[in-house]
Amino acid sequence: MSNVVITATPSGGSAIAEGGDADVAQGTTVTLNYSSLDECYTWGGWSVTKVGGGSVSVSGSGNGATFTVPTDADVVVTATVTAKTMYNITWHIPSDANGTGGVIADDAVTQRCNGGTFTMPGLKSNPTGDYNCQTLIGWTFSSGAFESKTGAMPSPFYAVGATSPAITSDTTFYAVYSRPGAGSS
């Protein structure tokens, strides 16, 4: 029997049973699978090394990859994943006449990995004063944007509850409020 130890590099990037080990009969073909991969990681592949040195040939690279347990050593199986670049998300909410602004919803993201998306948040509370009777309707990349009286939206415009664009750099979103009487002539 050979001992097979499973690791993941870096830790936490996938649903691989890290630190698991099992005694497997020498000469047995083992199939390697992972159940999921966090969206902020990319798959790098499997490697199998003999304890004490030397590599073991692996056929395939993802789910269903196989290797044969050697007759002369225990092995370590490593699943390699690479973390994607993380970007900061900033939410700009204007202040009201009293110098206070709305409070972003608790589930608003503040970071996202390269290419990631999320649901555009609402507010826990809206500003008052200068923004009285106005409601947050979405987000844009331009400051000071409001829906026009004819209902035209800034471009691009992402409604509350819509899917964000793919994040590829640090990004600031600015609140877009409805104007009283918007959409009417």
C-alpha cells in the first residue's frame, strides 16, 4: 500500500479535500476530480510527486485526470490554482443639505476579482434635503448624473438589482437618482 496525500495550492481556491490522505494499493489507477473552483481562481492542473523526490506521470489536467500509484513510494497529489487580480469597488453617494448621504446596502461588494460581476446594490437609507423625494435608481461611472425629465439615463447605466459590468480595474460607481417629474413632459 502507498499513502496518497492531497493538497491544494494556494489553500482555499477550490473545493478539494485538502490534507486528506488514503492508503491506496500500489499499481492502482486513481482518478482526480475537484467539485468546484472559486470564481476568483483559475485552474492550474494536477501534479503528483513521490515522497522523497521524483514525479509521477498524470494523464489529463482537470476533472478525470488519472495517475497510477507507484510501487516504490508514497505520493503527494497537488491541485494548483492561481488567484486572479483583485480590484477595489468604490460607491459614491452624494451628501444631502445636512452633509450626510445615503447608506449603501450591507451586501454591496467592495472588492471583486478580475472579470467578476455582482448584483448592483440599493441603499439602506436615502439622503434627504437636496435629494428629498428622489430615489436611487442605479449607478453609473460619471459623477452628478441624474435621470432627465424625459427619462433619459446616463450612459452607461446599471439599475439597482442588475448585473454589474465585468470588473477589470479599480472602479468607482456613482449613484443615479430619479428626478421629481422624470419621465413626464
